[in-house]
Amino acid sequence: MNNEISFAHKNTVGWSYNCINIPHLGHLSGLLELAKNLKQGKKIKILLKDVNYNSKNFLVSEYEKIKQFIINFIINLGLNSHHVTFYKTSSIRFNEEFVHDFYKMTSVTSESEVNDIFCKNTNIKIFDIFNVLINILDIYYLDVNEIISNDIKKIELSKKLLSELQYKNFSIIEHDSIYNFKNSLMCNNENLTCITITEKENIVRKKINKYFCEEGNGNTVILTIFKSIIFPYCNLTSTDVVNYILEI
């Protein structure tokens, strides 16, 4: 394992974010779960996926902006950002040991297992398999005890493969996804549920419900949502970073 990130903590929680995606409403429940665990005194490791294999230079330029966005989110909830450490996928994937572990995982993975994750009836492409395994190794190399995720199928496969290869195991902290509000453009997945973390977030849910269902708004960019309905007194800076001035 990469020595740069191999400092395990008995209460260390991991969460990953793909820097290709602009922060949007769907990330809110994961961020709130992260904040809840931080408030409980746990250390947090956040893996920012800064690698884009469809790009010419492979790296995502928005890394620093996303990192600052998350830091501001934590600080303005009154929590200590010093207990949060950030890592890049580029810093852990591009080494010989990671590649060696990757090929070991391909040897114990069937196409049907990965096919089940994508819920496809047709044969999946080889890139689909590689993409799933790379993300599983990302979790392993993050070296944490718990993972915040709502992607249950990938986590189940992760635990199975890591067990077969006698790697360290971890537990999962499940979080609800944002509710698929009627007439919204958020998601077509009917299995998504509402935020149910605390009573305060249920108030947030009612505001979101009004925004989408009663007012018929379709904008799901998280910066707009925060500004309009969640934290009504927050401002947007010129760099699109949310600064919260509302005490939560």
C-alpha cells in the first residue's frame, strides 16, 4: 500500500468524490453524513477523484475548487476541518503496487458480478470491469475502517473481493439519497429516498419539496439550491465557493 496514506485510525471514515462532477443536490446527504461522523470525533479521509481517462491530460482541473468547497462546508457547520485529510486518486493509482493489486483483483472477479452492478442484460465492456475494480482499490488504498456510501452493490463486491485476497476489510455507513421529487429533473431512479438524518434536515427536505413540487423549479446545481432554499443567507463568491453565514 502507498506509504503516503497508510496511517490507519480506529475511527477513520472514508468518502470519495468525483471531481468531474459539479457539486449538486445529490451530494448533500453524503456531505451531511460526513459532517455527522466528524462531529462524533472521527477522522475523515476524502478521496477526490481527479483522474479523467477521457481527457488528454488525464487530470481534472477543478480539484482545488472542489476541495475548498468541502472545507467551507465543514467549517461553516462549526466543525474542525483539521480532522479532514484529502487525497487524490492520481497519487495512489500511478504506482507499481496499485497496478499489481489491480491485476490480482481481476483474477478473482467474474463478468457477471460486475454486470449485476450495472444492471445490464447485455454483455458489459471490459472498461466497465476495470472501472469498478479501480474504484474498489481506491477504497482499499484509502485505508479506513468505514466507508460512507449509498452504492451498496459496489460495496458488497468490494468486501467479497478484499476478503478473497485477504485484504483488510471495512464496514459501510449507508446514507439516504435525495428524494426523487415529482416533476424534477434530478434522477430517474425510483428507489431513491429522502433525507432522514435529523429533524433539522427534514425541514430542509420540506423546503426542497416546495422548491421542486410546488414551485416547479428544475435547477439542481447545489450552489443554486443552497442559495435559494437550504441556507437562505449564504452568498456565492466569484470562484463559486459557498460561504455560509447562517448558523446551523
